[in-house]
Amino acid sequence: MARRSTSEPPPQDSRIVDIDVSSEMQTSFLEYAYSVIYTRALPDARDGLKPVQRRILFQMAEMGLRPDRGHVKSARVVGEVMGKLHPHGDAAIYDALVRMAQPFTLRLPMVDGHGNFGSLDDGPAAPRYTEARLAPAAMVMTADLDSDTVDLVPNYDNSMRQPEVLPAALPNLLVNGASGIAVGMATNMPPHNLVEVVAAARHLIEHPDADLDALMRFVPGPDLPGGGKIIGLEGIREAYATGRGSFRTRATARIENITPRRKGIVVTELPYLVGPERVIDKIKDAVVAKKIQGIANVTDLTDHQNGLRLVIEVKNAFNPEAVLSELYRLTPMEESFGINNVALVDGQPRTLGLKELLEVYVAHRLDVVRRRTTFRLGKRRERLHLVEGLLIAIADIDEVIAVIRSSDDAETARTRLMTIFDLSHAQAEYILELRLRRLTKFSRIELEAERDELAREIEQLEAILGDERLLRTVVSDELAEVAATHGTPRRTVLLESSGAAATATAADRRRGPIDLEVPDGPCWVLLSATGLLARSVDEGPPAREGRRSAHDAIVGAVPATTRGEVGAVTSRGRVVRMSVVEIPGLPPTDGPPSLSGGVPVQEMVMLAQGERVVGLVSLLEEEGTGALTLGTARGVVKRVTADRPGRAEEWEVISLKDGDEVVGVAASRDEDEIVLITSDAQLLHFPASAVRPQGRSAGGMTGIKLADGARVVHAGVVRAEDVDSAVVTSVAASSDALPGTVPGSAKTTPLAAYPRKGRATSGVRVQRFLRGEDALYAAAVAPAPMRAVGSGGQPIELPAVDERRDGSGVALPAPVAGLG
């Protein structure tokens, strides 16, 4: 209790009040906690923004800092926000502004920064030195604020109004994630891919009862701004189900010859929010403490033009794969990320799973579009009312002018117009303000056209408000447009297993010198449909039966030896030599190998812009393997003779015409079948003996006759012993759809159902298109069972085998990224 002296009474005007200290502390703490939770630390689940972020974007929009205008000083933006909306310090505002401009922090930056906005290892320049404007994505967040789409609330001094939440035409909370520490709670949400999140939201709009498994077909996991790898998907699924979980992020690294006699580990992507200087410091500390041996030097070659490049030089006496394993274990090259999806829903902090997050966002967009439609309907009704009154006046303009001229004042004229012509007050007022230029015949035609157009728009808006399904369609279509405009391909590779296959096995956790020698022996090099490369550690070919797992759709499998080499065939007709020992090894399994421990093939092969790896070729000198067979998008096929240019690192195997590219490659014997499938759903197969082998510089010969606008989407070889068991899978969709957003329909049919025809003919139809479909975007021929995977490597269920050769497809649950 507060005390005062009892020796003398307090003066009569005293304002001292006795207050219980514990009660005062409790009340003050609760008010402080409430302020931190609701006005600082936690994002709103609808627009994914904290109050300071929302106020920055709103004020920049009010200042007209659009992407098509020049940058302004960041200090000016901070001052405007602080003076009008945010009653806190300028440092907090600038920190939030900087974070929204950093491409390594947000998957889709909201601010376009000019100047030094910092790096993973260093802070930004002062606000007087940097400039900013809104990024294109921020315009989507603030669009339609003038259409009564959200409630406006007073600012801190009640002098102006600010939005309670932004309209948010993109799911910002999932796309950019969030982090914040409140009182007694915190939030930590990873970024995701915009295209995947939009696809899941559209699926939820169409199927409100969709379960988590259905949504995860579209959103298999986070997509971090810096790429890298995510190891272990169990924690992600737990987080999507409960709102809490964890996963491990791993740097992307490959082993290269950095000098003619020494190998090194080249790191091109680091875990989320981990900088190269932090990694270098940890490596140096581990080397000094003798926790890691075998490292000769660490060099940071990162620059703005080539991006991250951290070169770790390995001593000759050490196995680079085992050293890389120790780096993952002892340095930030592998980090854990704890997911805690806490956000404000209806003003209350809640922990949300993936479906709940999407439901809150979809409900918000439905409300925004409903309010926008109501606002636009009211405006168009008001305009139509005025136009109809103006047409009445123009139809009898002489009498209108006479009434106005004979009136003593404007009020009398307005009243007489309302009485004589049966006009409303608004119509009469509008006629009194009419300019004489509007009295021409042409203006009347314009007004009648405007009246008809307004009537059509009103009818459409009323239909949207009167039909909940039509309203959902509008929201879904707008989301698709946002994804098409702002979406980018996935950057982060999702690995289902521990990913330990990238290192040696017995020596992975052993400290001290490691034997460089890797035992030689037969193996298989495998390429998955999602572009992961791995090698088996046993000599058996990959199994076709067994459990389903991520990355189990194999599109290339060639025999090799552990110390040998294989070739990667690219879409530009190049063969690039690869060392098998540098390819991650996979442990043997009873079922089909899961390539989730593999490495993206682009990390092993230097590719030009737009170039991709389409298959593998064995470099073993074995009899009976057959000639290398290629098929191109323009219907050309070629079988290449066995001559190879000595020890060249790469060589061309086909001369391509301008605009053409290789779409498939395999080895073929004379008795095998070559199969071509086109985008207009035509299939042609003929014996490989119909194509005579040619030299490397030849351009091949016509394989299939193409219709105008058609291209080959699959070119493959079926071995003679597999013809009876081979199946054809084709996937159709609209050619106008953004790739990876529309599942389409699929059909699987035995290859034996299609008659063999001669080379250079048109083939036969493989699938009948459904309404809205006009092209195949994926196809494959392989021995059963055929497997399909999504962009994250997750398996996608294919329909049962349909014996009909010319039937239509069955709708798929998710978009297909690859078949094999």
C-alpha cells in the first residue's frame, strides 16, 4: 500500500489516492500486453500485415508512390507514417519498411527499394540515404480501397481515417510469412509460393469441405526466398494440421574441381535468413576447435551479378562428401525453423492450420468482393438515374429551357422541373448544371449507349450479389489473375527423407581424417520427373513396384559405375559429362527408390537461359545397349552413332533448327519402339529400325507429321520386351492456363491399343479433349505402373487404366509436374 505521513493531515485540495500496488501492476501489465498483441506484434490473418506494415502501405498509396512513378526518400515516407498514422518511433517504422523491401526476407516484396537496404549479414543505410516506392504486389494489396471494401477506423489522434485491414487481393500471410514476439505468445510463419497458395485457395473456394490432404496437393511445403532445401516433411504436415511444427532447412551445395588437383564445396543457397559471414565464422570456429578437419580455405565470392557463391576448399586427403556432412551438422548450413502460426482472427489471437488460414483469407476476399460489388452497384444506379433524367430533358429541351428561363431562381426552377417532368431532386439538379455542349445529337447517342451499358453492368452486379456461387467464381478468377501476374516458379526443393544421402554413410559422423577413396562398383544413375539426380548404391536396376513416395516418378535410369561417368542430355542437344561419385547416393529399398535425397540436376550441369536436362545417357562401353535416340519439339527424330569426342566435357549430338529443342532421349535397339505424342493429342509409334543412325552433326529426320501450332510433348523409347506391358498416360488442360495452376484431366491406356504406323505420318488420337481443354501439357509412355508427381514431388493419383483408345480423361486432384 502507498503510505503517507500521519503527523499532519493532507491539504484540502490533495489528489493523492490510495491504490493497491498488485492491482495496479496487474491492470497496467494487461493493458501493455493488449497493446503489444493487438497493435504491434501479431499480423491480421486476413491481410497478413502488422499495423505498422499496413499503415506504411496505406500511406505510400495515399502519397501516390506507385511502381510507375519515381522513388522518394525513405525518410519522407517514415515521417508521413509517423506523423499521421503510427504513434511510435521512426526506427520501428523504418525497420518495417526495410523488411518489406528485402527480397531475401519476403517471397514477394511489397516495397521497391532503391539504395542500400541491407543484407543477411549487415543492416541498411539510414533512411536519408535510401529511397522507396510501392512494389507491384503492394498495388494488389491496396486495390479497391476507395470502393468501401473495408472498414475505416480513426487514427491515433482521431484526425483522419485509416483502413482496419487491407483488401489484400493476394494471400499475403501465407506467401510472405510473418514473425513477431508478443507478450506470452509469438508467431513464426514461413513464406510460400504464390501460385501454389492461390491454387489451394481456389480449390477451397470450389470445394469448401476439402481436407488437408487435398490442400497439400497444391501446397506441399514452404517456398523460401533464398531457395535451398527443406529436409523432412513430417513437421510441415503437423504444422499444416495444428498450426505448430518444425522443419530443417539445408544449404544447396555441390562438389566441384576448384583447381586441377583439388576439390571444393561450392555453396549457392543458404538456409532462410542465414548469411554467408555467419557461416564463415562458424566454420572458422569449428576448424580452430578441431571439430571439423579437412578444410583448407573458405572464400566468399558472392556478388550482385552472380548471387551467393561460397567456396570451401577441401584438403586432398579428405572426402568432400564427408566434410559436407560435418558442415551440415556443425554449422548454420543446416538450421531448424519452428512454425507457430499465430495470427489475429476477429480481434483474437489464434493458432491456425493451413486450412484455417485459407478459410479466413477466402472469407475476407468474399466479403471484400461483396462490398465492392455493392458499392459499384450503388454508383451505377446513381449514374443511371442521372442519365435517364438527362435523356428526358434532352427529349424536350425547348420546354426545359423555357421553364428554367421563366423561373425566378434556381430553387424555383428545380421545383418546377420536378413537377412538370416527374424528375427526382438529383435529376433536376443535374439538369440545371447541364452544359450546352451536351445538347448535340451526338451527345444523345452517347447517353443512350451509356444507359444501355449501365443497365448491363447493373444486371451483372446484381447477379453476383444474388448468386453465392457466382461471387465465389469472381473471387477465384481474380486470384488466378494475381497468380498469373505475380507468380514465380518454386525455389525451394522439398526432401521427404533426412537427406543424408548426399554424404558418405559410415564416416558421416566420424571426426578426424577421412579416406578420400570411394569404392568403385556398378550402380544406376536416376533422374526424377521433378529434376532430382541420384545414384543407387547397389547394382540392381530401379524397382517398379512398391510403396509410393515423394520424387518416385523416374524419367531416366542408366547403368554406370561409382567411379565412372554419365552424360546429361539437354534440350539444346548437348551431352554434358558428369562424375557419378559426385552424385548423391541412395540406400537400397524394397520398393521404388525415393529421390528425395537427390540433388537438383541443374546443380550438376551448367545450363544456359531456358535450357533444361531432358534425360541421361550411359557412357559405358557395353554391347547391346542401343543407339542414343532423340526426339524434338518439331517432330524430328534421330539415332546417334556411338562415336564420342574423346575426353571432352561436352559435345553436341544433334543439329537443331531455330526454335526447336530436344524433348526426349533414350537408348534404342532396332527391335525397340519409338513413341511420339503431340500437344494436339496425336500418338505415333514405329520401330526404331525405321530411323537409320547418323553422326553427331546431322539434324535427324522427320518422325511425325505435325498439325499447325502443334508440338511434340513426349518422345520416348519402349523396349521390345516391354511393349505388351507399357501404358500411355496423357494429361490435358487449357493452353491459356498458367502452368501448374490447373490440374486438367488424365487418361491411361495400354500402348497395345494404338496401332503401329509408319514414320513421318500423323499418328492416331490418344485422348479426347473435354470442354475447356485444347492441349496436352504432359504425356509419357512407360512400363506399368505409371506414376505422377506434383511440383513438390508429392504423388498424384492417376485414373485407372482405360482400354478405350479414343476416350476422354478423368479430372485430376492436382496439377501434374512430371510422369515416369
